[in-house]
Amino acid sequence: MLWPTELRGRNGYSYYLACAGRRAGSKARADGRARSRAIDGPIALDPVTLMHPAHSQRAMALGVLGAVAVGALTAI
Amino acid sequence: MISFGSGLVILAVALAVWAPGRCGLARAFASVRAGTVPWWYLCGGAGGALFVLSQGITGAVLGVALFTVAVVGGQTISSLVIDRTGIGHALPGAITVTRLVGSALALVGVTVAVSARFGGDIPAWMLLLPFAAGLAVAVQQAVNGQVRRIAGSALTATFMNFLVGTIVLSVAAVVHGAFVGVPDRWPTDPVLFLGGPIGVAFIGAAVRVVRITGVLLLGLGSVAGQLAASIVLDVVVPTTVRTVVTSTVIGTLLTLVAVAIAALPSRTIARGPIRAR
């Protein structure tokens, strides 16, 4: 699991918050953990998509379908 | 050159009327000046230009089959490395069992799909150029995704891609013209001019998708989509030159399965530099 404190510096704290806030209504606490209003507990974002785990798989599936669609476009 | 040039004109017009795109351009250059972003992040279009050049130089000799396999080979290897370093993603991604298996299966699938077109006596060194182009295309998709993140605009990233690509191809065209002369007339088939708008749509969509899927899945997915759409086109608009053969269908299905496998989460083989806890 990755917490905001580990993301800070390399990729930017604000990006984590923006992503988490948009996807899961999460808020970062002073200790760097995120708390989701929906889950009411600390959450860790998917390390690849940086999204809430519940949304990550769906986003990945849509992304792959998007990649296939992009490739199909080039066949024209 | 026509595709890159017409795409650049379309994007320049879009940039002129779309203020967020211009702001994104300013942000991207400011980041480079401040040293927070490497300058070569803005040069992703050079990868696309290298692809076009390699197609022009070796395509006729190698044929579509060998050219495609060499490009996909380079692209797959490069994508695995890039995803692990984190250039394409927000974070470095681990090399997993499913990603390795999916990559290998995709290479097999593509080879099977185009196997009907293999043939001829080809010098091995000629495969190096499309292989290098494949390596460069993966880097292109990764850095374009980063430019989109920095600029906050897909239009900015797409514009920079076409700008740099057009510059590189223009230099190549000048060198080529100096040795063999310039063509005395433009192509008249209007279909050839569709490459620009399609390229704009491709790059514009890719810079969005790559941030979610990473470079490897974007590359494998787009190759699978290209093969599948080619079959559909050959069935819907059949020609005397191209026919759908069994190996093409089997190879395409293998490639689609490979994409699905590569997208599955699994055990980590090599983890990126950031450790989870």
C-alpha cells in the first residue's frame, strides 16, 4: 500500500489528493494517511493508476479498451 | 511528411482558438526552463518521425510482416522497461508474471498474424531500424503522457508531438531532396491526406490512455486493435490484394488474449524503486 507521504516529492502530493478526492472523496490527514468518506477508514490508492482500489480495475479495463480503439483507428 | 504537416496545421488552428492549450504550452516550457522537467520530454514526436522514416526506408524491402514484428518487438521490450522506471505512469510499475507472459504471447500473436506475408531474402541488419523505431515509439507515448500531465492539456502534448515530428521529417526531407531530388507533384488521392487528422486523433487519445494503462498495455492494446480492425476492414471492404487468412485471425485472437493477460494483476518479479508497505 502506498500512502501520500511516500508519493510526496517524486510525483507531487497535490496529484494524489486531487485523484483521491475526485474518485473517493478522500482527505489526507496530517500523518499522511487518507480517509475515505465512503469507506470510513484509511485507504491506499492503486500504485499503478493512483486511483481508489474500487475504481482502479474499472479504469484499467476502460483504458485497455481505449488502447484497442486507438489501435483500430490506425488501421484505417 | 504530409500526415505530420497537415496534423500540425490542424493542431495550430486548434491551439489558436483554445486558450487552455496555449496555457499548457506555456506551463510545459516553464517547467523545462525551471529544470523540473527534462527537455527531451517535449521531443516525443521524434519517435513518431523515426517510425515514419523507418517505414519509408525499410518497409518496401522488409514487407509489412517483418516490419510489424520488428516494431512490436522493440515496442514491447521498451514498454516493459519504461513502465518499470515510471516515465509513462505516475509511479514506477512492477514487472509482473502476467505482463511478461502477455508480452511474449503478444509477440507470438503478431508473428502468427502476419506470418502469411513472410518471405524473401532479407538482410538481418535491416530489421534494426524498425526495431529501434519500436523502442522510440514506446518512449514517445510515455513522454507525451508526461507532457499532457505537466501541461494539463492533451492538445498541448499532441501539438508538441506533431511540431517536433514535423521538424525532424523536414530535415530528413531536405537531406533526401539534396541527394535524390524533390518530387515534382503532390499526391492527388485525397485519402492520403486523412493521415493527419487520424494521427491527431491517435496521439490525442494515446496521451490520455497512457496515464492509466501505462506504455505496455497501450502498445499491446493498440497493436491488437490494429490487427482486429484490419480484419474487419478486409471483410467489409475486400480487395484483390488482401485476403483474410486463418493465421491472421488466430494471431489476432492470440494478441487480444495477450492484452487481457497483461492487464491482470499478479505476482511481482521486479519492483520499481518505490517500495510499498
